Amino acid sequence: MKFLTFPTLILKDIFENLTLEQLLILSLCSKRTTYAIQAIQSRQLKKVEYIFYKLTSEDQIIVRSNWETFNVKLSTVSLKDNNIIPTELFGMKREVECCSPPSKLAPRYIYIKKDREMIMEKIHDYFYQIFGSTVYYQLESYADGFTPRLKNINCSDIILPNGTSLFDLKTFFNSSPNQEYVRIRGDLNGKLTKNSALFTTEYLDINSSKTHGDDILLAFKGISIRFQDTMFHASTIIWFLNAWKSGKGFHNLKFVSIASIPGRCLDKNKLAENVGIKSLGSPDDTFEVKWIERTNGAVDGNRNWRDRSFNPNQYLIRDNDGEVAFIRVTMFSFDFAVWSALGNPEVIDYIDMYN
Amino acid sequence: MTSPASSSEVKYLIESSEGNTFDVSGAALRQSNTFNAMFLNIGADGPIPFTDYNEATLKKVFEYCEHSVNEENYSGPKHQDDLSKWDLNFFNEMDQKMFIDVINASNFLDIERLTSYCCERIARMLRGKNTQEMIKVITLPTAEELEAKQKVEEKKAAAAKKVAEKAAETAEKTETLEELPVQQLVQTTRNKLTRKYLSFSNE
């Protein structure tokens, strides 16, 4: 059946009888089927809201639209076990060893393990080309020896394999700047430059016991940053608070949380002296500040949020606009929340009450 | 045949690509939106020419229309599982070539119900298949076929160019024999060359 010689209206009618998953499989048949589907059925393609690359020992990609969700399963084979008949899937050249073997279950794609990074890039480029930039692209990479280099990702959760080069990481962040959420676990293996695209992330979580977080905090331009088990110098916190207080940067920043600092470096009183932090009456006079905190990844494409609160006993007022930040400091943790971003802004009344 | 569709008894003559004619009832024909738009209100003097389609295809299409005359008004596509035994037989007894001709004719005649069932049937052929299996269903040209096609086109273009050059040469000789002012001779030859080259290229 010379399928592509059918008139456009017929092709449209056929496409409308196919699910998104079947359309995707059909689009992989050739460049011409891809173009035909893009041209005729773009309305259906644009209904895709969320694509999740879950790269672990078994890779899979979850594609979700407002009425359909399906998985694209990917497996690697070794060179010895090579029963791949190369095709031109996902816009790859025929030489690239990737194919979809016959299966009674859901279609899956197999490829040679050594080509994994390149193949994932090609697949993502293909999805980006057909589904477009309005989709929320999420990446979860827990795979050994794999550093993602996907472009235009919106949200990523990465466990860095041992020996990940800083160059590869920079390449990834530069390819996917302005991410909505990033969580990095593992050793960064060096110092990111001040203009790294990582710092344009809105919500950033770092869990890196072998890394100093100082430069990351000071270069951060987003809304919320959290560190766990990451090394810090007390002087950095002082520098940060002074910069915020004097309005020299951190205009977007609403929340900072540094937990479990190794070495217990912080001294509450010293911090108060150096920055001009004010106390809320006696140490026991506290109240609760609450907000909704962005947390790791997304569930079915819906961003993951959770309730967060702490009981501050100190605050700082920004000189130029009177914005208030509530602060809690212990020897090994530091919390900072800007009043105007809180879920209970009435707490500002406590400042008048205690002072 | 004449007369706007006042009664289902009215018959219309249909002419196929072979020039053959055959009768179709007005009721069956009225399932075609193309017919409705073109002839329903004005009637038709003589056979209605649907000469892009052969007799067998048109008869098959109107067989379907005759059968569904008494069915309720079409209200969107039905799933293949909901098709009647007659419908299933109708589709199953067609070979692939006939099936494709029927789709195209049904699309031209704008018979919604038949077109929709045909499309659903094709979609059904694609469901549950992986890419390799789909490629077999939709018969994409292989790389070798594409290469061969390109070679044929290149050969054709080369041949056309050669013929054009030869024709230009001949024209030049002929024009030289005639006694024409130089400017006019150049212009005439140029025009001829352009015309001939264009006509060969179009072939």
C-alpha cells in the first residue's frame, strides 16, 4: 500500500484513528512519514505535555499527553550479542546500530551500549523536533558511567557517576539553561565558572559531600537553593547576607537552606554581629514561617511540591526596599526565607510585636 | 438522467474512466457530498462523468452506498468491531489494489461513512506493530528503489538536455540559411531554444 500517496484528508483520517504511541512508531518509519505526521497531525502532537527520560540500568522514556501515557523502552546489547538490524530510527543514520525488534509486548528499542549517550541525544532531539518546545522535558539520570548531554531539558535529577568531568557537566547545563528544577548528587569534580548555566536554575538542590558550596551559593541567580551535606565557610554566609541586605544581588532569591554542614562551621552570634541580624525577643520566642517548597523531580509531569516550615528567631531587613528575611542558624545549618514569598505573610506582625 | 432528487426511484447514469455507463439510484448517490454539491439541485443531462475512476471501483463504491441507503444517518466513525457482517464481507472481498482505489474514489465523492471505515481499517492494519512491521504495511520505497528512481530521473534530464542542444543546433543552421537581419535571427533562435528546452524538461 503506497501509504503516503493518499490524499491529505485520508492521511489525516487514518492518523486520527491512531494513538499517540502508534503515531510515534509510524513517524519512525521514514523521514517522509515524520514530515507527513508533523504537517497533518501537529494538533495531536502538540497535546504532549510531558516527556520523562528515566535513565537507569534499564532506560525508558515516558511520554504523556492529556489523554494518553506510554513508555518507550530501551535496552542495550553488547557487541557480541549483536542482532541489530540498523534502521534509521529517530532520524539516525543507517550506520547507527539501533532498532526495534519484533515483540508481542510494547515496542522496545535496542542499541549497542557504547553508543548510549549519542543515541539518547538523538532520541531527545527527535522528540524535541516533533513534539516541540512547549513540552516539559524531565531527566532522571542514575546510570553508571553516563553523563547526559540533552538539550533544552526543563528539570533534571542527576547522580553524577564517579569521575564525571566538569566539562561534560558544563556542556549539559549550557545545553539546557534556565531549568526549572535541578538536583545534583555526587562530586562536581571542580569549580563551576561564575557564569555557568546551572546558576540560572530556578530551584536548585545540591547534595555533594566532596564539594564546597560557597561559589555555587554566591553565583546563584534563581529562586531557591538547598544544600545537603555540602561543605561551607562561615564567611560565605556572612558575605551572602551582607550582599542581600545591601541589595547587591540575589534579587530573585527567596529561600536558602543549608543542612548538615560537615564540620559545624556556623556561629550564630558571630553571624549576627557581622551582618546586623536582629533577634525576635528571647530565643524561646519563635513562630512558624511556612511555604511550599519545590522538591525533587515531578510526578506524572506535575511538579512536586511539599509543605516546608521553620521557626526563625532572627531576621534581616533589606536596606533599599525594607524586604524582610527570616533566618534560623545552628552550628551546622542555615535557613533563610524571604517574607514576601511565604505562605503565611501575616508573620510579619510578629516583628512589631517582639520589638 | 435528469430531475433533481425528488424520489429515491430516480436513477442516474454514471460514466467511468473506460467510458462505460451504469445506473445508480438517486438515494445512493445522495450519500456523496460531491454529487450533492454538483448535481442535486440542478440535475444532470446525460451521464455524470466520474472518469478518474474505473467501472469496477465505482460499482464497488456505489454498492456500498446502495446497501447503506436505509441505514440511519451517519453519526461519526464506528469501530471495526461494530461493523455488520455485510460490511466486513464488503471489505474482506476486496484485494489491496481495489481497496486503495475505493478509498480514493470515496474520498473524491466525499462519502463520509465509507471513507471513514476505510481509514479506520488502515489504522487497524498499523496498530500493534513495531516500526519494521509498519514499514511493510505502508510499503515505503527502499533506499535502493529511491536510488534507482533518482538515476532514472538523472538519465531523463541528461537526455532532455542532449535533445535540446541538438534541436538548438538544427534551429541555428536553418535560421542561418534564411536571410534575416542579425538581431532578429539571434532573437528567434533564442526563443526557439528556450521553448524546446522547456518542453523537454517538462517531459
